[in-house]
Amino acid sequence: MLRQVWQSRPLREGHPVPAALDRRLIAVKPITVPTTGRGIDLQVKVTAPADGTNLPVLVFSHGNAWSMDGYEPLVDRWAAAGFVVVQPTHLDSRRHRIGVDDPRFPTIWRLRIADLHAVLDTLDDVLEQVPALPARVDASRVAVVGHSWGGQSAGALLGARVLDAEGTPGEDFTHPSVSAGALIATTGTGDTLTPFALEHLPFMRPDYTSMTTPALVIAGGEDRSAMSTRGPDWFTDAYHLSPAPKRMLTITDGEHTLGGLAGEAVRETTDEDPERVALVADAVAAYLLDVLGDDTSAWQDLEQRASASSGAFSIDSK
């Protein structure tokens, strides 16, 4: 098992992490989680503050092809804000080399959800792998967060379901330990899928009417998906079609990676902007600290920033 300890890194030259987020972090990987039906071990990474108590847990589901080793710009800020972040590597990770022509691919969306359930069902055992961490965790405060495909995976634990070809909602994948979540650049409804998506991604038909768990939806105003014939508003469906309570952060110039969520200078990033990434990270942390009953001030500060942003980003709620 590899253990790493580091100091929170600056966002970029001239833009240091605020003093409130400047704390030592510890990361432990890989931790193997027992599963069945995968064929490949489920491995996770845990990142946490090196100090502090009553820490809430955030389970993060990565986007297509990524792994537990991505999204450090988000994860580091969440851990510095006081969260224990658990990152599973899903079966679609590029390190596993499973493409759309692989016979396992049609069920990967289910295995992604099963991965999140496995992490939550064995959370105590996972945290035991990090020295002295279990006594500092408040396991009654758990959230799930996901980006892109990971957003649909996380949304299933919040109550969203998948419609079949006839429009009938599938099974309920909610998990009793999850109190809140955040969906970042997450799939809209399946009525405008492109021919490729219809053929290879038929599960991309979420039904948000049953997603009752409190959640924050984050969407980019310039996010245009090759999987849908709709424009950026497709990524706001999780907010508009789900029941309250929900909040939405819209980043006017944000594209699908919202500045580079998965890391610096990665090939998927089309709108490199470390400050935008920091905004996404801080918005998720502020929202979860608010709804999980820890601190309302960070969210109030974010609302004030939105009002003063001259339209760069906005917040809606219901």
C-alpha cells in the first residue's frame, strides 16, 4: 500500500490556496474493496486532512476513462476544507482498457453504481486503512459527488433512475447512508441522444423526478455534448426536473471540464482555468457543509460572490 503526505498545492502561480485551506493532507492508495461480478479488483484512494475531528465523508465518482488518481484539483480542496474523500476507480477507467465493443460495457453503468454501494457498505473497513482516521470521521454525514458519467452514477444514489426503452423507470439505487450530493456536468434526459449514444449508451436516460435527496447541480453555460442534440441546457435537467430541495450553480463560460477538473493540462480540458476549478470545488464544499449541518457561512459567502460576479456565475435554488 502506498502512502503519501503533502502540503496543499497552490492553484497556480500568483493564486495561492486561501489560508483557511492551507493544511496538511494525507492520501492512502490503493485500498481494495471487496466486490463481485467485476472481474477486476475495485480499488480506491482516500484523501483526508491530517488533523481535525468530526470529518464528513465525500465519495467521488469520476468521469469516463478516469480513475482514483485524477481530479486532484478538486479532491485536494475538498480535503483541505475538512472532508474525507474516497475515490473509486470504476471499470471504465482507461487503465482497464474496456471499450464500447467489450461485452462488459453494456453493464458498466450498473457496476459503477455497485462500486459506490460497495464503498459505502464497507466504509468502516476502508477508513481503517488510513492510520488514526476512523476516530476522526463522522460517518453519519456522507455525500456522493460525481462529474459527467460519474454524475449520473452518483445521481442514482440520490434517487434518480434509468428509463428503459419504453420509458419505464428502473430500480431504485438509493443508499441509506447518503444525505446529500452534487452532480457536476451531468447528463440530461435521454430524449435527444445522438445515434452513437442511442446505440452504445442506452442507459443515458435518467429520470430525475424521483431524485428527492438534497443536491447541488453544477452546469457550464458553454457545455455542448456530442451525446445530445441539445445545447448546454441539457446539463441543467437534473436541477429543473428533480423535486426540491435543490440548488444550481451555472458557470457562464464553463465547458464540460469546467476549467480542468480532472487535472492540469489534461487532453480533455477545453477551457483551462484554475480559478474556475477552484470555484467548482469550493461551491461543492460550501453546499455540503451547509446541508450536512456543519457551517452555513461558506455558502452565504458564495451567494455574495455570485451577486458580485457580473454574470460570471449564478446560483438558483428551490
